[in-house]
Amino acid sequence: GQQVMQIPQYQHVQEGEDFTTYCNSSTTLSNIQWYKQRPGGHPVFLIQLVKSGEVKKQKRLTFQFGEAKKNSSLHITATQTTDVGTYFCAGYQGAQKLVFGQGTRLTINP
Amino acid sequence: DGGITQSPKYLFRKEGQNVTLSCEQNLNHDAMYWYRQDPGQGLRLIYYSQIVNDFQKGDIAEGYSVSREKKESFPLTVTSAQKNPTAFYLCASSMWGAVTEAFFGQGTRLTVV
């Protein structure tokens, strides 16, 4: 079945530094979603990418979908303490089976 | 308010006992999901349901059971056959189709002693 792999597993940065997490799928994805889970909380949807090569921005967050639709990345520019949490990518296997990557846990030194 | 509700937030059970986790949504969503999250781990899919009276096994279904008798409800039973049941359980729902976001409940932290 489809495997969604995410790296790195952990990332610690100084506040103000940039952060990037990468997501790779063993199969072509129809779309990719990104979620954020704050410590002690539940995952919250951030964005969805559908088109090959698509790039979307949300303030300091930049999301990319690879040309082959098998990989994606999330880049945060100039991290802030509010960015702390675990970032997950997710893709649909078939029509309704939503599978998640292992997540990248971001911690920030203020 | 529309949303997805899981109860209870914390649950303690003795080893060998079955326990049922509740998940209710009033978003009129067709699809519902159960995920398990262990410390430092990602979300692993246990079961999912696309429609009432139908559900499919996810990647780690052994030791779990579900039912979907109503569109709004998707309870998960952790049976005594589950070897390591202590974990954080998350329920989610989404509209039908592969281009829709999932909404998550607050989660239930189950501890088996």
C-alpha cells in the first residue's frame, strides 16, 4: 500500500531560523494535505495541494507539491515560538483512506 | 456549534477489559476515521468508514472493532486482544471525496494498567 514518509522526525531551531519538512510518497498522490498539531492538541488542517508543481503560501509558510506528485515540502521562514508543534503531511489512498506521515516535531529555542 | 466530539478525554482501564471510545460529529460528514498516536509517533489508521453500516480496516486494525449504525457516530472498541492499548486515540471526519480536509476531535488518552 501507499507509504507516506516524512523527514526529519525532529527539528530544533533558534527562533528566527527557517524550518523545512519533507514528505515523500511511494505512489503518485491525487493531492497532499498538511496538518499542524500543537503540543497536547489535535491535528488541524493547514492546506491542501492538488496540482503538479503547485506552490501555496500562508504568511511565513510555503507549501510545495512536486512535479511528479510524489513529494511535498513545508517551509517556515523566520520561525516564531507559535510555530512549535508537529507537522504532518497526509494523502489519500484510494477514494477515502487518509494516511499520514510520521510527522516532524518542531521545537524552538526563544 | 458544529464539530466532532470525543469522550472521555482521559480513560483508565484494567488489563483484559474491553473499552469503548465515543466519537460523535454534527458536521454531516460521510467519512469517519480512527487513528492511534503513540508518543513521538505519527498517526496510524485503525479503521475508517465511508458510509453508514460500512467500514474498512486500516493499517493496524487487529485488536480493535468499530460500528457505524448512525452517520453521526463511530465508536471504537479496544478489545483485550490489543496487546499494547495505551495510546492517544483520535477520531476524524470528512466529506465524501478525496479532496476534502479532515476535522479531528480532541482525542482520548487511554491508559491500561
